[in-house]
Amino acid sequence: MQDLKLKAADKRGIHQLGGDELVGWDEVTQGIILTSFEGDASNVAHLKAEERNYSDFNSYTATVASWRVQKPVFNIDVCIDCQNCWVWCPDTSIISRDKQMLGIDYDHCKGCEVCVEVCPTNPKSLLMFNEQEDLETALSQWPEKKKKEK
Amino acid sequence: MAITSIKNLKEFSTNNDRFEGALTLCPGCAHSMIVRELMNCTDDNLVIASNTGCLEVSTAVYPFTSWDTSWIHIGFENAATAVTGAEAMHKARKRKGTLKDNDAPVKFVAFGGDGSTFDIGFQWLSGAVERGHDFTYICLDNENYANTGGQRSSATPIGAHTSTAQAGTHSYGKKQKKKDIVAIMAAHGAPYVAQLAPNKWKSMAKGFQKALETEGPCFINTVSPCCTEWKFDPKDTINITDLATDSLMFPIYEIIDGHELNILYRPKNVLKVEDYLAAQGRYKHLFKPENRHVIDEIQKNIDEYWEMLQRREEARV
């Protein structure tokens, strides 16, 4: 983190003004610019996350996984690719490519459970499990299809 | 052209997200649902300014940024001014031919919370709309100053408990009505003004696309349930929004050129406002017998407002 901060300070222009020496308040360039990408970023809207050249300042490289107590687990056998979870995920954590739901980005998921709540399948294709539970055990505990109550 | 398909969710989901995760909004916050939807409904380059608020402090935690587009933050009140300045500069440089790519379409968007839109930044917003810049202003309305601990704002509805309008033995929470910001912005003569909600993703994406396409200043008020200050479980964000739109607490409608009103969503079963109020902790005190009259008052206000909207839609004036 400290290295990143120093790197960011470089962009503020402290080096152009006086190298390693500290400069006065009236000499510092105002504000700070963080670049989200390395190099040209004009075509970003047409690149998938894995094709992009993220810089260290982009929060994509950071993680909030430690916020979670419970994690959502995805069962691909039940999923109908309705993409409800994708559109309502507040943390851009649903990995969806070519109209198919592929899984969950556990680096950015905070475990808010919105995806489980909006999942329309029976049984749900996303369920919350304890953070320590490994995926195979979780999938083996998947509930059966519920019958309609008459 | 750069408008992306929103025919159905599957087509919509082929867009590449330009709003990155690992932002520090509360789990289940509706702010990022709305921002993601805006950034996914177009492929154009975006220039975005944010007022100070939850969205700003949690997407730009130094040394990280969650924005894959140009983004600027200056002060609490002046996102509208900052983005219109950028728009004016873009226009001038386009005229002089000094841009790197003169033909690339660029859209200008400003985000503000309800505090910075209804109260603190209102003068700046009003000025920017009056000057007629080509930009879209989106208000993320969570009905209080959530970033600083839930103080009342002029967007807080009557009867709500906030940290500066507390409910107790002498008070039932905020005593004043909510400011009707959509009508105020429509009165400016803005070409497109709307109130939208994230649970109706299609009408929301359509509204955003319309606002981005429309030349001139556009204003959109979006409902953004705040699980921390409205006091409900994070997983219920979309359910609460459903209750809000179905009880007509937040009717979804648009006003074109200041007079042509269209209602965009008519609930099949209109719910009683009690259902919406009961789902949130901030209205808990209203269900005591001595405060029941406030619920009746809220229901009366909603009915009157819905009646007014329907009549205006019919009259086309």
C-alpha cells in the first residue's frame, strides 16, 4: 500500500518540481490523477475484463473478500442464464460472458445476498454458505426441487 | 452507434462492465446498481463528475479508483458545474480541431446524492440546466445524508426517523414533506426529466439511453434504498424497491420538454403504503397508536399525487 501511495505521488508532479526533496504547499501541483489503465484506454468498452490492461490504481486489482461472512455458491446445473444476478449485483461480481453466467468473482463479492434473493429458479441456483465451506461440499448439500403448495 | 441493446437481459449482459468491484459501498447498496446500469447502456466514452457523497468517497479510496472512464470530483456541490465545464471545453476543442479523435462521441454525466442535489448543490444544478449544456444529471436519492451518519435532507419523507429528526416521545420523526425535485427540474424546461427505479431495469436503462441521446440538460431522479439508514437487511434492496414502486411511494414517470408527462410503470396490484413502511426500521415508530395519523397522511399524499400524475398524463399539458 505504501509503495502504491508513493507511486501515485509521482504522478502529482513532485519529481518534476524537485525530485526527492519535499516541496512547499504553493509548489505542489493541485489535485491528483489516477490512471485506471496502462497505455491506451480508448477501446475499453469493447474489451472484456480479462483482455484489459489494468493499472495498479484500478480497484479491480484490490479485494474486499475479507468483508464477507457468508459467500454465495453458484450451481450451474440449475441456472437458466436469466442474468437477474448480473444486472442487480452491486459489486460487479457476477462473471457473465456471451449471455452465460459463469460464476462469482470472490475477490469483489461482499456477500450481500442480493443475487440469491433475485434468483428465480427452483431450487435457487445461488445459495449462501459459510465462508469456510468448500465448494464441493456446498454443492453436495444442494436442496431438492420444492413442490408447489396447493 | 453506441447505444447498446436492452431488448432483454441476456443481450444487456453482453456489455463489458466499466465500473469495477472492490469499491467500499455497504453490501447491498443500490448506488452501484444504478451506476453500473448507466455505464452498461452505452458504449460511448463517458466523462463523469461526482458530488461528494457515498458514491464519491467509496469509489475513489486513495490510491484506488473504480472508474474505467474519465471521472472527476471537486466539491460537495459542483458536479453539475464541473461536468458542464468539461462539456464546454470539449465543444471548443472540437471546433478548433485539437482533439485526439474528433469524431468519437462523448457523453457527459454528473452524479449526486439527494443531499447534494436537493439541498447543497441545487443552485449549481439549476444554473447548469439554465445554461443549457448537453449533459445528464443523475440523482441517487436515498433520502438522507447517508455518508455522514443519516441526517435529514429535504428529500427525507414525512415521518421518517433520521439522526437529526429523531422519533421519540415528543416527535414522530421528520415533520416536513419531501421536496418534489422532478417537478422543479421540469419547470426549468429541461428536455428530459424522469424518476426511475433500479428494480425496473428496463425502464431505467431506456430512460438513461434517452437522457444520453437527448441534446441538452437532462435530469433523472433514481430511488436508491439505503440498507444502513433505512434499516433493512442488505439482501432486501430489490424487494424494498419493489414495495416502493408498487405502493406508488416512488411512481416511475418521465416529463418531456417540461410538459409531456408519461407514466412508465403502472403496478397491477397497488399496495398499501403500510407494507412499504413496515419493511423498514426507520418508520417503526409510526405503527404506535399515537402516530397512526402520519401513515394516513402519507397514504393521502400518495393518492393525491398519483391522481395528479394520471390527470396530467391525460391532459398532455
